[in-house]
Amino acid sequence: MAEQHDELHRLRSHADDLLTEVKAVKKERNELREQVEALTGERDAAQGELNRVTVEEPRRAVFEEVAAKPEVADALEREVLHHADIADDGALLDKAGEPLKGEDGEPLSFGEAGIQHLATTVAPALMGMIRPINKSVGGGAPGSRGGNPPTTSQAVKTKPSPYGLK
């Protein structure tokens, strides 16, 4: 009976040691889990910032450049994204995921020309939101002057009236 009592005491001692070890491993596991969660949060924040800097801000700049007025840029962005998607490589896609093609059959990329094509073919409502692309150049066309009003050097000077009238 004494042998059984000693064996029982040894087993209880061993069980206590194992229980202490299990508690230590669980504590370490929980600490590691917290570290992983913290690092995951940092990674998600960094990915969000990277996306904002490399994707959202350049797209926003294009919408602001193409918009007829700065206050229309948000509405223009919503309308374009309602009718088309923008792929990671910058291609314009229809809602089925197929690339939108220009008049020459080439895929359209996101930018002024792509939005202009989208406005003329898919979503005519966009025409009022974008500034027109002036392709006229040469002679007296506004494209040759850059669309700016004439400066004083370009203004026509009138001759004084020979009759003293102004």
C-alpha cells in the first residue's frame, strides 16, 4: 500500500508539472496571437496607405483634371465607376469584366481619353461633367493659343478717330 501511495504522489506531482507546462504554453500562445493581431493591423493599415497613395490619389487627380469643374469630380467618379471598372493595370473594363475598346479596337486605359470615350459611347450623362477636349489647332483656333484669352501684346489696338470721337 505504501508503494501505491508513493506512486500516486509521484503521478500527482507529474500531473501538476504538466499542468504548469500547459499553462505556460497557453500563455505564450496567447501572447503570440496578440502579436500576430497587432502585426496584421499594421499590415492592413500599411496596405491601405499604399493603396491610397498609389491608386486612389492618382485616380482622383485624373477625375479632377477631366471634370468640368472641381466640385463635379466626385459625381464624375461615381458615374464612371457605375458604368465601368478600372483594372489594376489601368484598363477600363465593362461591368462584365471585358475591356472597353476604342474606335481603333484597342483596349481603353483610364485617363482623359478613356473617360471621353466612355461618355460618348456608354454613358452620355457624363458629357455634362467633363470638360471638352479641344482638338482644334492652327490659325485662330483656340487650341493654338492654349485656350487662354489674348494678352495685351495680342490685342488689336484701335486707331484714334479722325473726328475726335472716342
